[in-house]
Amino acid sequence: MLRLWAADADPVVAQLQRLESERSALALWRAAIERLGPAELDLGALANVGPSMEAALFVVRRGAGPTFADVSLPPNLLAREAQIDSDRLIVAIGTREAMAALAEQAAAQQGRKVDVPRWLGADRDANLALIAQREAARERDARALRADLTALDMRHGLEGALADVARAAWCFEQVGPIDGGAILSRMTGWTSDPTQMATALDVSGARAMVHFPASPPHAQPPLLLRNPRWVQPFELFSRLLGMPGRAGADPSGLVAVVAPLLFGYMFGDVGQGLVLLVAGLALSRRMPALRLLVPGGIAAIAFGVVFGSLFSVEGIVPPLWVQPIDAPLPVLVVPLVGGAFLLTLGLLIGGLEAWWAREFPRWLLAESGLVVVYVGIVLAFVDTGALYLALIGVAWQMFGNAWLERRPLKRRLRAGLLAVLQLVEKTIQILINTLSFVRVGAFALAHAGLSAAAVALAERTGSVVGYAVALVAGNALILVLEALVVSIQTTRLVLFEFFIRFFVAKGRAFRPLAPPSISTGESLHERTT
């Protein structure tokens, strides 16, 4: 905090120091001119003496004695003197060597040398007026700089930081250094219950002074997702991209429904789904990510009933809908419609996030046109009249962005046209994303094709044993191959087709510290031996 304040305040402090030095010099010249009497002293001429001569004002502080006897004027030097309280003012002109000698004596008496300003002239009253004007200007500049410093102090919380430093200094003065034990602990981080933390420290008997200052304005508190137990495994998907911000949506609950549906649709088989379910239950403790096989296996069993497939064999389980090989077109169309619905939902979630971030009016004017255009194009496959809805979305996008520009008409037109071009690009992207969901139906067909091939090979063996061995081997191959491929495709559709519509990883995940590897009672010698 102090370093951030210093980085911003150092230039202001340097300007203030320069102004104070100038004001001090002006005050000395004003006092010298007033006390030198009405005699004419052409200071303008002194400021422009030749290259071998030099003129200046010297301030000599009174020493331990009652006089300035320890400061003598060198030869080759002309001077006029005046006295202000305990200071001796000397306006001198002489050779550079003589002036340097006098400057050394003044410095020895904690004095200083002040050059003759070039803007001074021969008239005493005019010089005093000029000095008064410059003093007033320097005072105004100094007040402005002090106001800037005050604003910086408030912005960086300087008062609180200095209070922390004073509190720490008091602690060291009163308590002394912590050198009585072998273990020194320093706790830092975030807590939602400072009272409980302080109580725990009191109970532990630790010698500590607890202080919980307000978090810095630039610091971002960590976030923790709170989902039901059955949703928690699906937090893995959002973790792959990061943590949603405080005004962002956590899509884990929605993914807990969508991901198993996609997986099960591509892996529709009752027997194979049962194997995946058992594998997920058996291996989830060793590999937590395999917990996803449990809902995936349940969905595969459900779609196996829908497609009528049991360990690749059709006919044992009557299909509730169709068998993919017999009706490929509906199998391809259903995920396409589902994908369109999912992407529309993603766009609307983006609007919900804008509402939470208090930016909904801007989203409504600048981005909601894409939702209208997309819905219009999708509905046009059912009724071409929906294209008018898409045209309304284009007009809305153009006029909304032009309205937000709030600039001259030329810039508003430019903003509206640019918004239309961006809308065209985003519409093409989301239509391509929609077509990507056709692969869900394609993989369902591929799964049915592999299953049919495995059954055909088993039937070619000509024996019951051969049939069983070939069918088991075929199902094992399908399980290993498609479990990997279908998992990748499900992840790809969720992350790169759905999440990109709204998900922004602006948050910081809460990661608690791991406990120490050895107990506090175990010595280092015991650990190493």
C-alpha cells in the first residue's frame, strides 16, 4: 500500500519541494531588498555580470557566539549587508574565487547561496511587486499540489496504512521481539468470520495481536463455488477455463444435465452404460474425475433403452424411439435442435450476467440483437416468416449501438454500421457452432455402426463360444475407444460451443493452504533421521 502511494506521490512531493525552495528564495530576496534601504541597487545589472564576475545573495546563520565574526568577507568582493533576526544577508559581487570562498563559509554556518533572479530590475518598489506576484503564484501552485496529495492519501488509504505501521511499532515496543520459541507463525489471507479466528487464537494461548484491516481496493477476494453434491463433479468443466467472476454465472448445474445427455446420446447402450456406471463407482475414489462416468453411464443406459441396444445387440430391448441405423436423419436433427436451444440459453445467460453486473441496459442495446437474429434464423427453418424477426434484430443492433455512441451523427452512423458487421460475424460463428452439434448424432450413428459390426463379426464365428468371445471383445473395444472419443467431444461442445457465449474467467478460485507435512511437535532432527 505504501509503495503504491509513494509511486504516485513522489512526483507531486518533488514539485512541492521545488516550489518551497523557490518560495524561500523569494522571501530572502524580499527581506534583503526591504532592509537594504531606499538606496538604489540595480539587481538586474547584478544578474548579468560578466563571465569572470558573479553576484549572489548569501544567508549566514548565527553561530554559537553573539556575532558573525567567524564569517569574513574575502578580498576582491563588494557587498552590502542586512540582518534578519538570527540571519545575516549579504548581497555580494566579486570574482568567482571570492564568491566560492564566501559560499563555503556560509555553508559551514548552515547557510546557503541564492542566485540573483534575472527578472529583477533596478527599481526597488517594482522588484518588491514582482516578488509578491511570484510568491502568490507559488502559493496557489503549492495549494493545488497539496490537494493532489490529499486525494492520493485518500485513494490509497494512507491513513490506515500509517495506523497499521504505528500499531506494529507499538506492538514491538510493548511486547518486544518474538524470540522465545522455536516456531514463528505468520497468518495472512481472507476470512469471513474474524471473531471466530480471534477466539481460536485466544483458546490456543498464542501471544498475538489480531488485526483485520479492510481489503485493498485493487485486491480481489477468492471465490468458492457452492453446488449440491451431485453437481460438484461437473465443476471440472468450468475449472478448465477458470473461475467465473462475482457477477458471472456458474454453469456447473446446467452442465450436470447437458453433459450426461450429450454423452449418453452418443453412447446409447444399456449394457455398456452399466459397465461405465460400475467403473465410475469403483474408481472414483482413486481418480475423482472418473466420477463423471456415473451420470454418463446412467445417461447411456437411458439412451440405450431409447435406441434399443444391449451390449451392441438390437432386439433384446425394444426401442422406445428409433434404432439409429434405421432412421439416421431424426438422429442427426434432434441434437441439432438441442444445440440451438442450448446456444440460445447461453446468449440469455450473458444477458443475466449483464443484469448482475448492472450493465443490462448496455447489453440490451448493444448485444441482445444477436439473440433476436439467431432465434429468427433458427425458426426460419420451420416458418420463413421468422426471417422478419432476424431483420428486426439487425435493426435493433444497429440503432442500439448508434444510440450508445452519443457522439455526432457521423460517428453514430459509423458505430451502427460497425455493429452490423460484427453482428454478421457473430451470427456466422454461432451458426457454425450450431452445426457442430450434428456430430452428436453422427457419433450416435457411428456407435450404432460399430455395434452392428461387432455383432456381425460375432455371428460369423459360427459357434456359441466364438460368438460370445467376439461379442465381448467387440464391446470392450467400443468401450475403450468411444469412451475416450465421446468424452472429448462432450468436453469440446460444452467448452467451445456453449461456454464461449457467456463464460468469462474473471474470478479467483479459493485454494486453502495444505496442512504441514510434519506435526509441530516433531523436531527437524527427528524428521531428518
